[in-house]
Amino acid sequence: MKVLVAVKRVIDYNVKIRVKADNTGVETANVKMSMNPFDEIAVEEGVRLREAGTAEELVAVSMGPAASQETIRTALAMGADRGILVQTDDDLQPLAVAKLLKALVEKEAPQMVIMGKQAIDDDSNQTGQMLAALLGWPQGTFASKLALGDGAAEVTREIDGGLETVSLTLPAVVTTDLRLNTPRYASLPNIMKAKKKPIDTMSPADLGVDVAPRLTTLKVEEPAQRQAGVRVADVAELVDKLKNEAKVI
């Protein structure tokens, strides 16, 4: 079985996000970048499937600028077998990414696609669902447990009311949640080996996909700073402030 795992290059989760002076977006120049944390979980799950003998090949895929090769190399160091970079400097929105992944799925013919449930930069939580719809495949989103057997995948999903278990006929799309696993640290020998693993590079045009944005960002602003709390002397003053200042009662 071949597994395709999608990884995204994002601003590192430890970095404080700063809005550009012209309010067109967030500052990315000279900012530390890393793999999206949910995608790290997806890579780890793919590596575990291959180590268990369930999967024979694990392919890491990323879309974006040439620097996204670093993200793919991280996945290769974690245990992926080879990488594919769809290189573009365009701002890719979820629908465009889903269409590119669909084209790669048709080219690579994997039996499963695993990706993070969302990216921490835009928090869209759309790509996995869109990909499943475009492919006509079953999907298991927000997975906290994954078990494979007899041409099917059993996915335990985290939902508002607790946990839900669904059975998916392969091929299928699975998006990962935080509690699925704990990603491993890449060892130095594996980091060195990853430098020799192949990464195929192509463009959206090679896949016949139009990545023109459908949405336009009008303005990006910092959230308003929270005001300091106020101490009240008694319940009567609290009720008065809630009624006349906050106007919530």
C-alpha cells in the first residue's frame, strides 16, 4: 500500500506573529519556518504504518516556494521514502491545494492520503474535506486513532460530543488531530540520509491545475488588546456595571 502525506511550511508555532505595516498580511521575512504541527502528526502516522508493514511506500508532498524543500526534507528525515514539491510562489488557498493533491493522487495512485486537520497559519480546516469531495473518496477527519485491515480503515474521530468511530473503505482521506500520536525527533543519521532521498519538483501547470485565488484578503489587523479587569465592592455594584456599562443584562 502506498500512502501520500501532505506537509505545509508555516511560521514556527513558537514565533510571535507580527502584522505587516501595510496590513496586507503577516510578516514572514527573516522569520523561522517549520512544518505545520498537525502535518508532523500525519507524517509520524504514515511512518508507523510503513514500519508495521501495512504501507510499503510513504510519499511526502508539499506545495509552495523552493524553500518548502526543507519541510519535505524534515519528513524524509522522519522516515518518508521520497518527496514531491509542487513549486509556486503564488499564495495557495485550500481549494487550489486540494486540486493539486487530486492531480498528484491520480498520478501516484496511493491507497490513503493523510494530512493535518488544519494549518496553524490560516486555520482553514478545509483542504482534506475538499480533497475527499474532489476524489469521491470517504474521509475520516480529526482522527485520534487509526487502524487498518481488510481493505478498510477504522478511524476514531474527535467530535464535540466525545468520540465517533467510522469505518472507511480504502482508498480514503484521513486528517489528523493532536491525540493521534507524538511525532518523533529526526536523528542525525536520518537527517543525513534524507539529503540523498529524491524530491521530484513540478509546477501547477505541469499538473494542469489553475491555482488563481478565489478569495481576496482586504485587510489584516492585530486583535484588540484586552482591557484590564475592574474590582467591585459588592454585588450591587457588579450588577450595576453589567447592566449599565457592559449592557449584558
